[in-house]
Amino acid sequence: MKTHDVKTIFSFGFLICLILLFSSCGVKYYNIVKTETPQSPNQPTVREVAMRYVKSQTVYNQFETLAVFDALWLSDEVRKAYVDIYSNKHGLTQGAKDSMLKRNLEENNHWITFYVLADVRDRTHPTLSDKDSAWSLYATHGTVSVEPETIKEVELECEYQMFFGRGRFVPSKAAYIVKFPASEFLKQQSPITDVKLVIGSVLKKAEFVWDKECMRKTNQKVLSDEDFYWG
């Protein structure tokens, strides 16, 4: 056996021993990472918003997975959080940030908007934006049911990728922006504080509800970086 092969095997074995030693001693990477690899300052996060407004559902037909959906309602709170992290990332002045926030909130006066991530297992019509899609979308508010004005596949901005998180935003899912006219909802309630998004096929449907009761149930501890990494 060549010398460099022996060294490689020894190094690999030593690494495995270190991993086992840290695991047995309960030493986590985040307890030593700051001393071993000095960290840059963190940007403010919006995980508490994401936990309230991002909803996920896997649709099964017995043991078969038909589709996996994640939905985010772009409520006023979500848009404010988006502007905050975008402004921090780009170093916007207060005036530019205020203008951006005004434009985003004005959008909600005209549209009820969702971002939807979809992994549809149907082989013939998997695209939600297709008029013959295997799955259709509509929204309800009280007794009102509204069809979307537009369903468009998009490249999701990195700020909204952060909202969904790495566990949901994966290559197997396509991202869509779905818009409903707000006027129909405003007839029932102003301002709009609750809404339901329904994604249905001929066999099954997935329902995503945002209301006061739902928000109270998701008012839980915000996970830290360490919880996200190991969880």
C-alpha cells in the first residue's frame, strides 16, 4: 500500500473518531464554531413571521404521495418583513425603505397574493399554471369563493426563499405566484385578516387557512440557528 493511501486512511479514521467523541460528549458544532471559524455579523431574521404564515401539506392517496405543497400568504405583516430584510441586505436609506414599503402595502389593496411551492407527481399535467393542470387553485373568504386572476411560475427571490426555509425550498418544487382580486374579499371584511387557499384535484384537496385561531396556535417559540441545523 502506498504511503499517501495510508495517510488518507489514517486521516479519515481520525476524523471519524473526532465525530464520535464529540457526539458522545454532547458537543455540538455551534459550541465550537465561533472559536474555530470566526463568524461574520448576522442579519436580522424573520422566522417568527414565517412560522405564522408559511403552511405545508403533503397530499396522500392511501400510501401514494400525490403532491407536496407549501403556501405563503403575502399579508401586510409578511410584506413588511420582506421590506425589512431586503433593506438590510441592500443598505437602503430610510426614505427608499419607506417608499418600497408603501408600494408593497398598496399592492395588497388590489390583490390577495400567495407564493406556492409545488411538487406535483402527476406525469401529464404537473404545472399549476397550465389551464389543464391536474391541480386547480381557488381562495375562499367567508361565503365567497374566488378563482385566481393569475398563476405564474417564477424564480423565487432569496428573501422569500428564506421565509420558506431550506427544508421546504428544494429543487423538486416549482415556485408560483398566485393572485386573486382583493375587491371580492373586501366586500366581506376590511381589512382582510383571514383567508383560505384551496388546491384541489379530482381525487383530493389541500386547504391552507390563515385566521386568528390559526395564528394563536402557531404562536410558539422561534427556533434558533442551532435548532434549524439539527432539527
